[in-house]
Amino acid sequence: MRTIGVLTSGGDAPGMNAAIRAVVRYGIYNDINVLGIKKGYRGLIDNDMEKMDLSSVADIIHRGGTTLGTARCEKFMTKEGFNEALETIKYRDIDGLVVIGGDGSFRGAKELSEAGVKTIGIPGTIDNDLAYTEYTIGFSTALETILDAVTKIRDTSSSHERTIIIEVMGRNCGDLALYSGLAGGAEMVLIPEAKIDIENIAEKITSGMARGKKHSIILLAEGAGDAYDIRDKINKFIDIPIRCTVLGYIQRGGTPVSYDRLLGSRMGAQAVKCLIEGNNNVVLGTKDGKIFHMDIEKALNMKKKFDSEAFELTKILSI
Ligand code: ADP
């Protein structure tokens, strides 16, 4: 390994900078040239990258987002764009590539590995929607951000004795809604993994009110439906004021919590170690607090198991 490239792709996630920093510094520590590729796969196509030195990653470990920039690059998915990316890799003598991103970015990494590029994937996405790993970089920070919002909304919802629907990110995976619901003491959690029964939601709100509950907090994952639409459907059963809050992009930003910085630092170093040791075309994950690597294709073919225990517990604890 003489030269490696690192890029961040897809949705940004807090902790990606810690991972970039670790790739750069662990690489330099091992006498490897590290190229910082700009804006994900876009930078590979456009040959937009720069040689990183120790100070290129100074003062970034605490910052959200990604200092390399990121993009959703449609052109990379075309034959022409993909071949241009391969040409840049050859032209720049890149011996190994670290891709920090989510499911889509890993599919791109898999294509590159099949074309002969030694590639390592680091899971960076707030959604925690990758089946093979317990946690992804960014998830814990987003969870804290949501929990902070839930706690604040709880105050007003309790003062006004109101039902409130809080919509959070998560298109295919309800982990953000599920765990912030459990940690925030929500009355209900609506996620794409579980069927939604509007009549049952209305009954639960009514019985809660009857026994003196001051509020009902419903955590909704975006993939399970639209907050306003669900409100209207509930209102067909019970005529009470329901407020909706869609949290949006605040969930993506902010200074990464310690767990995401630790995960980023460890995984960044581990990715370079994998390349040095010849464990190529793998993605990194966590299990029981340890970092492991797994074949990209195998990881992408796994189906995410839904934490039904946490889901049931949320219901029991909010009776
Ligand atoms: P994330 O990595 O956060 O899931 P995206 O799904 O937007 O984000 O993927 C990021 C980028 O990865 C895409 O813009 C595209 O360049 C690349 N990509 C996504 N899916 C594929 C695929 N099936 N094959 C090749 N590249 C892909």
C-alpha cells in the first residue's frame, strides 16, 4: 500500500470527520500517502482530490458533517461515469480506497471492488439501517439530538395536555424513532417495520386521557407515514387537537457524541489496517463493542432484524 484514497458519500453523519482523521493519520503513521477525495464518487470522476498531511485533519474531530464534502452522484451509476472513476484511480495510483457512507455508497464500493479496486467500507449514516452492524457512525449523535427535542416538546405538550406527533428520519429503518421513543418515554412508536393500526392509536390516546395522562407523545419514523396525514386519520376517530413536529435536518448536524467519535477513530484506523494486511473488499461493523470486518457482498445481502423487544417494551412502559 503506497497510496490510499478516502471519501465520504451519501448522507453526511456526525463522526465522519473522526473517521477521515483516523484514516489520514493512521495512514501517514504507516508511511502511506493519503488522498482526500472531494464530494464522494463525484471527486473520483472529476479527479478532485488532494494529498492530505497531518494538519489537513487538524481540528475536525469535534465537527459534524464531513470536511471532504459529500454528494449523491448519479453519474457514478452510469457505465461512463464509473469508467471515469476507474481511470482516475489508475491515474492517481490509488492502491486502496476507504468509502465512508451508507447502503448506497457500499453498493458503489462493491462495484469498485468487483472491478479490481481494493476497497474498505466504513458505515456512516444516522439511520442505522445497515443489517450487518449493530451501530453506524452518526446514529448515536442523531439519537441524542432527537431525544433533546422530545424532552423539550414534552414540556409544552404536558403543559397544554396535548397529543403530539414527532416525525424523525428513517425511511426503511425505524431505529431512530424506536430508541428515541423508548428513551424519551413516548406513548407510541410508529415505524416501517410494524403495521400501523390507527383505531388502536386513537383508543390508546383516549384511555390515557381517561386515566389522567397529561399528554401523548408519538414518535413516527418518516418511512411509516406522514405526520399530518396520520394526524388526520387519528382525528377521524377522536376529535382532539394533535400537533405535529417534523424534526428534519437538525437530526443530521451537530457535534458528534463520544461514541461516534470513538467509532470513527477506531474504524478509520482499522480500515487502513485491513488494507495493509490485505483484508480487502470488506466493510467494518460493530458487535458486542468490538469492531469486525465482513465481505461487502455478504454484508449487503443481510436483512436487518427489527428490535421487537424494544418495540414491545415501549408499549409496556407507556401503559
Ligand atoms: P447512502 O450511502 O447514504 O445510502 P446514497 O444511497 O445516496 O447514500 O448513495 C450514495 C452514492 O453511492 C450515490 O449517489 C451513488 O453515487 C452511489 N451508489 C448508490 N447506489 C449504487 C449502486 N447500486 N451502484 C453503484 N453506485 C451506487
